[in-house]
Amino acid sequence: MKIGFCMTSSFCTLKTALEQVMLLTSLGHDVYPVVSENICKYDTRFGDSKKFINTLEQITGKHVISNIVEAETFGPKNKMDITVVLPATGDFIAKMANGITDNPVNLAVKATIRNQKPIVVAVSTNDGLGLNGENIMKLLNTKGVFIVPFGQDNYENKPNSLISHYDLLLPTIEKALENKQLQPVLKEYKKIK
């Protein structure tokens, strides 16, 4: 299967995203990576940007699409069977819910939608139960968009924060290909220690 795998700048979850890319490639899927421009620009306490991009290219065997010019050809030239956004920040979710395509990830998603293929979104936002709650609900009610089940990851210290259960990515993809949402969407989140 040809899978577009988009990553936005929830830097603390990028290591877990790489694990999901490794899983998909180990199962024989052809993974096409797309990253937000911020992932290429910034080194953070979670890692070095160049090292991350190099690792992603080694795992997938593909050039990482990292700008809007490259992403523009994502749909017509590389038709995906499905596109995943993991992690999906509040910024990405808000833009997707409102049809804004001003970055490589949102443009790749738009191209997949144009080709009438499913989108899988794995939430990772500190304001999911705040301003972005409305946008998440819009996506849940958008034809062809499927959400990886999510829950509150730290309700005591970050009461509005939501994160998807990344270990449920593959079952969510399988259901999305059947045009079904994996249930339950809201699932208690237990942090692995």
C-alpha cells in the first residue's frame, strides 16, 4: 500500500511517530514522508532536525517532502492509497478543518482528499478540549477523515491536552480503508512509564 505519512511539529511525539513509520515499512508498505517546515528548521530538546530527517529518509527510502513546492505534486504524481497525519497538532487540525493549505502537510492532505482517498489523523494538541475542540469535532464529521482514538494525556497538569493512542494507528488505517471509524474514539489514555 502507498501511505503518505505526514508529521507536524509536536516535537515531543516525533520519536513515537518514527516508530509507527518503522512498523508500516516493516509490514511492506511504501511510505512517503511529508513534514512541516518547522520540523526541518528547529533543533529542540527532543532532537536534532537534520538527524531526524536523515533517519526518516533511511527508514522509508524516500526523499522527505518538506516544502509547499514539493508537496504540490504529492497528489497528481504520487497517488496515495491513504494519508496519515501523526502527530497532528492543533495548528494542523484548525487549518484542515477550515480548508487552509499553506504548508506541505495540509497541501499533501488536500491532494489525498482530491483523489478521494482516506485521511487518518492522530491528535496531539494541548488545546483539544479548548479552542481546538470544535475543529476536532469538524474532522470527526468530515467524509473520508478518520481519527486515531484519543484521550487526555495529563488531565491534572494540562486539562485541555489530548493525544491519540499511536499504537492504534494500524487498526485505524484498516478501518478507514473500509470507510469506517475505529471505535471507541474516546479512550482513556494511560501513559506508559
